[in-house]
Amino acid sequence: MKTVQIRRCPVCKTIGERTRDVAHTLRNIQGLDVNVMDGQKGEFTVLVDGQEVIAKGGELPPTQEIVDAVKDVTLAKQSVA
């Protein structure tokens, strides 16, 4: 089981909505334990087993791009194991 942690801005509506979309999609993928937690103001960071996969630099990436990045990392870790 891979652990996905999403750290999000506790006050930003846009980041909150994207977090809900991403978390919902990821929770439907077998083998992922998805946790959402408050981060810093303006933060949106996705980690897989502690490894940063996505960090908001400017605009938020689309939900599918985030999901694909998580899948890429989890598949890479499975093939190494």
C-alpha cells in the first residue's frame, strides 16, 4: 500500500476544490492510502511515500496531470520492489 499525502492551503477555495477532486479520484485507485492535511497558506503539495510528486509553483495543475504523476511514481516504485 502506497501512502499519498496531499497538503493543501487551509483557506483557499480553489485549492480546496482541486484537493477534493484529486483525493476522490486517487481513493478509487487500489493500493493507495490517501490522506489530506492542512499545509501552509497557498500550498498544494502531493507526496507519495514521502516523495514530493507535485508542488504548486504558480497555477494548479489539472486533476488528471496530478493523478498521472502519482500513478507514474507508484508504478515505478512497484517495478523496483
